[in-house]
Amino acid sequence: MKIKIQHQPTQDDLKKLDVFKWAIWQKEASKFPWTYDSQETCYFLLGNVIVTPDGGQPVQMGEGDLVTFPAGMSCTWEIISDVKKHYCFD
């Protein structure tokens, strides 16, 4: 299972996805386990995060990144600086 990251997508790409109509999630610096029951696509407005899939390599992401997490993936989130992101579950 692979995390997909698009660094600095264009405003046109974001508008096509209606990213700015998605819900917003915010969280302070912390570390916690997470499992994705369904695919999530999110766009980071703020923050810096390291997500480590169980048995996989750490992936760094943050402000300006459009990220897709696959359904069924278990991982550990380490929020380095407070996060604010738009998100959508498929």
C-alpha cells in the first residue's frame, strides 16, 4: 500500500477536485496510530507530518501537498507542526 503525494498541485487541479469545499481537520503536534477504512484524499493548508505505514518507510508531507492514503492502510501519524487540511473520503 502506497501513499501518493502531489507536491504543489496547481489551483486548477485543486478546483477540479472541489478541494476547497471539502471538510477541514485540524490537529496539534502529536503522535498516534491510524487505520484508513476507506481511501482519503487531503490537501494540507498548514503543517508538517511524517506518516509511517505499518512495516513501511516514513513519508514526509505538509503544506501545499495533495495526498492520497489507500483504504486498509494502517500507519502512525507524527505531526511535527500543527496541521490544517481539507479532506475527503471516497
